[in-house]
Amino acid sequence: MKPSSTVASDHPLELIPFFRRWQRGLLRDLIYTLVLGMGFCLLFFGLYAYNLPRHRLLPQLWNDFVIATAIAYSIHGLYALGNMVLAPWLNTMRGWPRAAYHVALPTVGVFSGYFIGILLLNPAALRHVIFTPGIILSFAIVSVLISVVLLFLYWMRERELLAREHLAAEQRRTLEANGRALEAQLRMLQAQIEPHFLYNTLANAVGLIQPAPERARLLLERLIDYLRVTLAASRDSNAPLQREIDAITAYLELMKLRMGERLRYRIALMDEVTSLPLPPMLLQPIVENAISHGLEPKIDGGEIVLTANIEPGYLHILISDTGVGFRASISGKLGGGVGLSNLRERMLALYGKDGKLNITTNAAGGVSVSLFIPLYPHPLAESV
């Protein structure tokens, strides 16, 4: 018994919170309709039971139960048929057409259910009751009562559904606003990362101008090459992992010019991961900190190894160094300045609790940083 296909699985009893505990389905609706039939039975019995002698109460209660149950299931069947046949029309039906629909079906259900009930109780009596004026009047009274009850129930349901639609619209607007705020936040964090790297590089170039002008010139040329690779990509919200790796390679070549043989690096990627999307400048802070906090303080330098592979549900990127390491708190939060601090905030903003960022100390020295990026789209990451 539903008003439209949009709520085809709803049942009037669901207006009572107690009846919302069980999962919707045919068996549940049949049981609920039986409960409604029992309610109709009590209604019928209460209309005239006070005039009956005591010895007729139980037989009359049984007769009313059979007839009321037949009426309830007849109405149930008519609503199920109406929802199946008239679904497109019911979706747009409002006002008086909706009210007429809920008056017509219970009325037909009362007549048909009454005859079915009489047929079940005493088929021979059916011929004597069809044209009885009193029976016709009873039909009309019962039909009006049931129609009023069902109209009230569905009016309450429509109000509840309308309130849900308004709430869903407000939630969508809130999500869109949060998405715009998050995009602005991520742009701000990215803008902080880029000047941090540029400041360090330009400061190094300035320091080489007098003692080693040729190396300063080469450093600036490599910086230009690096910017050419990264600036276009950094304006995209997501780019293939290979593009990020190209930027990292350009950065490492830039640092290798400054550190010479003290810097070694290896990059190993599974073929399947190169085309996976990754937010720009996500790996840069890790590599930068591995050099500044791990390899540069070490007299003979060391090696940086970057690997990427697919694990169940995640893209796993591991960046490990053999330097002196940098301090990490007991809680596992990143150290190393604004770059990695921003990385931690970006991971949380983009992936929530689904993204993982782990730091471990290598047995042979140095630090390993693991990024676990969810392979499935994340709502926050999609909105920016």
C-alpha cells in the first residue's frame, strides 16, 4: 500500500518507528498488512459488539477477523498492482489526483475484500448479501474510514519525504561549499610547498655565485628545466604518477649537481602504476626532506630509493634513504619542516582516514616514508 513508486517499498506502519526496525521486503509487508487487518478487525468489532449477546462475541470476532484480513490484503494487492502499472504517473501525481487514488483503491479493496471474506466464511451466503442496502451502507462507511486513515498516513509520509528531500538538498549544498573550501585550502598548501623548495634552491645558487660561478649557472639551468617540467603539471588537481616521477627525477638531477657523488638515487615502478592519478607535489616534500635532513648532514652522502606498487586497495609508494635520518615524534607525525607538515595536512584533507602515511627508521640508517593512496575515488579528492 504505497502512494508512488518512489516509495514503493514503504508501508504505512513505517510511520511508527517500531516498525522501521526490520528490512523491507515482501514477507515483511505481508506481515505488516496482517497487522493492519487485525486493526480493521478491532474497528469493525467495536462498531457493534456492545449490542451483541456474550455467546455471539467470539463467532462475530472470527467473522470480522476473516473479512478484515481479506480487505487488508485486497487493498495491499491493489496498491502493489497500481505501483507496478502506474509507476511513471504516480511519480508525478500530487494534490487531488493523489487523494483520489488513495480513496479509489481502498474503496475497491473494501468491496472486493468483503466478498472474498464472505466467500471464505460461507459461500452460500454470498448471494444474499450482495444487494442488501445495509451491506452497501456498511461498505461506504468502512471505505470512508479506511480511506481517511490511509490518506492521513500517506500525507504524513509525504511530509516526511519532503523534509528528507530538503535535508538532502542542504547536505549537497554544504558538501559543495566544503569542496570549494577544501580546494582553496589545498591550493594554499601547495602554494606554500613550491616557494619552500624555490627558496632553498635559489639560496644555494646565490651561495655558489662567487666560489663557483659555473656551477651556479648550471644549477640555475637545471632549476629552469625542473620548473618547465613541474609548473604545468602542478596546476592540475590530479596527474599521472609518471608525471610526478618526472618532476622528482628533475629535482634529484638538480640536487645531484649540487651534491655530486654524495647523492645517488634509484626509482623502480610497476608498469601498472605509472598511469594512476596522483595530486601534484605530493612526493616532493618527502624527497626534499630525505636530502636536507638525511643525506646532506652525512659526510659521504647516501642513496634515495623510490618504489611504487599496487597492494590490495592501495597504491603504495615507498621513499627510503640511507642518510642520518630526521626526527619523528612517537605518534608517527612527520618532522622536517613546512613541506612535510603540509603533506600530512594534504593527505588528511584529500583522503581522510583512508589515506595512510607511515614513517619508519631503517636498520642500516636513514628513514623510510610510506604513502598508501586509496585506489578507489574518495569523495573529498573528487571534489577538488
